[in-house]
Amino acid sequence: MLITSMLQHDPMHRPSIAELFQHPWMQGDVPSHAEILKEFQQRNLQVVEEREKEREARQQAKADAAGIDFAGMRANPDEVKIDAYVSDFQGATQFFTTVQPAQIEDALRKLCVQKEFAYDFKEGKQVMNFTYETHKGVEMATQIDTGDSIVPDDAETEAELEKAFATIGKRKLDIEVRITKKEEENFCVQFTCKEGDKFAFSQAYKDVTTGILDFAVDKDYIIEASV
């Protein structure tokens, strides 16, 4: 009621300063600056705790759904060393996560197996290298249009066409994935394009992190990208 009266369009209908001070709400106790600060700190703490619980539950659900298939993993995973995170790592596109490195490595390995990408693990390091292909080629035509007529193609021309069509739109990227430890139970997953088109690498990174590694990407952190 007080706010409504103060916002009246006609100034004659608005309360004066003296009338405002006589309102019951203005006669009550006024909290000190310290009390207000303490109240807002408590509210903020509750919000942060609730967000953290929701984030942990979301990541746990995604991790459980992803699962880990230890077949085809490293022979001695316990001997793999995780380097400390370096904030000024150059040329990397990265995200932070609380998901264990073994789960991330397993998800990437499954992607490589499914897509028939070549991959290997760096001995003793939490580093994986794989060749990402942005396009697997297109279906080859069975006949050649000469402009005048359609004639069957011979074996030599067919071989040339197959080679040409196989490379149309196809880009190979040599990618290194390095997992480092930022702090306890907090890891950084760094992608680096060792060889290949940088723009295609940006798209490949987006496809991998929003697809196969969606369960690991921590949405509360900003993904840092550089090409």
C-alpha cells in the first residue's frame, strides 16, 4: 500500500515526506549494515550450496549413464601420472570437470573405435592422441556425365573418381587430449590441434564436448577456446 501510494501519477495523491515517516513500516526497527550483510551472506551461501548439490547430482547421473568399459584401456592405469594444471597452456581449448580422467579417456576411446579413428595413449601420462576425420567421404557416382551423354566408366577412371570423391570435404585433424589436475578432484581437459585446419578443429572440439563428453563438461565453468 505504501509503495502504491508513492507511485500515484497525480502528485497531489502522493504522501508527503512527513506522512511517509509516520507510516507503520517506517516506525519499525531498522537493521544495521552488519546485520544486512550477514543476512545476504547466509542467503548467498544457501544458493551456492544448492547449486553445488544440483551440479554434483547432474554430473553423477551423466557419469553413471556413461559408464566405463575397461576393455581396451591402458594395461596399468594406476601408473599413469596426471600433471599439474598450467593456466597459461598455449594453443589449447579446454574445459574443467570433476569427472575422473579414466571415464573421459574411455569415452574418447569409444568414439575412436566407433568412428574408426586411429588413436594411442602416451606412456605414463594422462595424454591421448587421435586422428579426427571431419568427413568420411561421399558415395561415388557409378556413371560419368560427359556433357553429351552418360557412358559407363572404365576401371582407370573409376579408380580416379573413387580417390577424388573420398577426399571431398574430408579433413583429418591430429588432436592431443591432455588431462591435468587443477586441484583436488578438479581436472582440466585440454585439446590441442597438432596438425590440421584450425577452424575444423574448433568444430570438432564442439562436437566432441557437446556429444561424447557432455557428461563430463562442467557447465558452471566457462569453456576457454583459442585457435
